[in-house]
Amino acid sequence: MAAVMSDDEQPGGHQSGGSVASVRRKQRGTRRHMGAPTIADVAREANCSPMTVSRVINSEGNVRDATRDQVMAAIAKLNYSPNRAARSLAGGEQARIALLFDNPSASYLSEFLMGALEEASRRDVQLVVQSCDSSTAAMVLVRNLAEGGIQGFILPPPLCDDQQVLDLVAELDAIAVAVGPGKAQGSQGAVLIDDFQAAYDMTRHIIGLGHERIGFIIGNPEQVAADRRLNGYLAAMKDAGLDVNDNLIVQGRFTYRSGMDGAEKLLSVTPRPTAIFASNDDMAAATVAVAHRRQLDVPNDITVCGFDDTDMASSIWPELTTIRQPIREMTAWAVEAITRMIRAKRRGERSRPEQETLPYTLVRRESDAAPSLTTRPTQPRTGR
């Protein structure tokens, strides 16, 4: 495309024909650049149309990723702030979302909140964060918040599996996105990983190191994901032809304290396990602490592995081998999806709840190793 100079950009400052019009154009340009940037400025910077910029601002889905990135870069460069009054007239007014949490794991919650807050800020979403310590408290909060104008709810574990809460959100004609449920349901949005396969892969990794007596600490029994992780462990042990005795499995609740209690039980068994797989990093970190208190070296005397890859995993010694659950990415996806669903609903569009399964990663660090000669089990394998 050929470049076109405006009259006031002619070489030597010469103004061609219609000098009064040229001066007025120049004055308008000066005022525009002295004031706040407009959506047209963003469109020029991103080399796209103002309509495309509007679609990006309103989180509509029919924009290519590369174009969306260009628009977001232009918005950041120009420090552009959307005019909310204009957006309201266009049906793109600010979405109001509540995030309710009842999670005893501080490390998980920190990752969760950071992902939600960052994405809410990026998408100009009003995010209300509320804690609740029971299903009953959550029900009261949901009703009060919906009556106060909240249009959608983000529900992390264990609320993501609470059917009463999910049913109430639907009854109030609001939108819910469950983050980290054991399985997605067709009635609401959801973002999760395959907890069963992730636990299966970690157990097979530990078996591959040469371990046969592998202890397991279960997560909160109120969360479906905890049951799926247990089943993944059991399936991997069975497929490897390894017996699982009752004394190799103990109940936890995803808390550091429950991890300590579980590790004490497992490490008191004779013969003790050569490896322990805990259902989250908090319980795995507690297991490392109990092992050290018993003068056991991790990983030379006992392997310890976790799940989630929160900050806890890399802030203790030795750093944990763990499953990386992309918690920040999951909550960011939830904010984006629920915003899109709310705005589609305002436009009178009918759409199915959005659901997504994100990939996990087995992250190997310093807490796992082959069993030592002094702890290696002597009983033969059974099965295949």
C-alpha cells in the first residue's frame, strides 16, 4: 500500500490548496495526540480496524491469536483505557464475577488467585473474591452476590464439586466455571487436567526407578480429583503387577498437617515403603519434614513426590519431583471463558458452557531416586 502524506507533512512545510482546511486538520491532530489515546489510535498502531480492537476489548472469540496479541501490545504501548460508558452503550459493559474459595492449601490458593487477578485486570473485569468455610456459607454467598449483580462465579476445589452450589448458580440464572473438578459436567463451564492419568504417570515414573513398595497419601475425600488421583496410582500399581496393601494407603486432606500425620503412619510400617507419593505438594513437603525428623535422607533413603507444582515444591530442600498442574493458566482461562459467556448472554446468544482440559507436566527435581540396597524390598513381584 502506498504511503499518503497529509497536507501538513509536505516537504518544507508547504501547504497545498485549501490552507484553512489544512490548518484545521492539523489542529485536530494536535488535540488528539495531546489527549488520551482513542480506539482509532490503537487500531492504527495494531494495523487493524477499530471493530477488531472492539472485539478484542470485549473478549469476543472471532479474532486470530496473532491479531489479538498485536492489539494487546498496542493497548499497552499507548496506555489505552477503554471508555466504559461507550462500551456499555455497545453492550460490552464490564463483567462482574465472583471467585469463592474454601481451600486449606495456601500455596495452591496463592497460584489460583494470582492467575485470576492478572486475567481480570487484563480483561477489565470486576472480580470479587470471597472466602467461605462450608457449603452452607457458600450457598448464602452465592445468593447474596447474585442479588447484588454478580453475573458469574468461579469455583475452585472443593466448591467445584459441590452439586448444591452448582445447582443454586443455575437456579439464579448465573454462570459458573468450575476449576479443577474431578470431571466436567455438561451444565457448567469447567477447566481441569486429567488427574487420573497424571497420577498414573507419576506412579509409573516411581516404579521405573525400581520402587515396589510405594505409599500413597490421599487428598480431601470431598474432592473428586482426590479420588481420581488415588485411582491413577492404583491402576499403575496393578499394571506393574505390584501388590497394594492397606497399610500403604493413608487418608489426607490436602493440608500440611494431614501430610505429617499420613507420613508418620507410612514410615511406621514394617517394612516401610521406599517411596511415598502424596496427592499434593503440601502433603509431600510434610512427608519430607517427617523423613528428616526420622533421620532419613531424601531421596537416598526414601523417594517423595508431590502433585501441583506450587511454590512449595521448589522452596523446600530437596526440591520436589511433582506433577505440574497449570493452576494460573487454569484460572486465567476461567476468567476469559466466563467473561465471554456473560457477554454472549447479554447479546441474547445461546451457547454451550465452555470446557477445557489443559496439559500437565511431570517435573523431575531432587526428591526421587532409585531405592538404596538397604531399603530395597526383597519380596517377589506378583502378577504379570
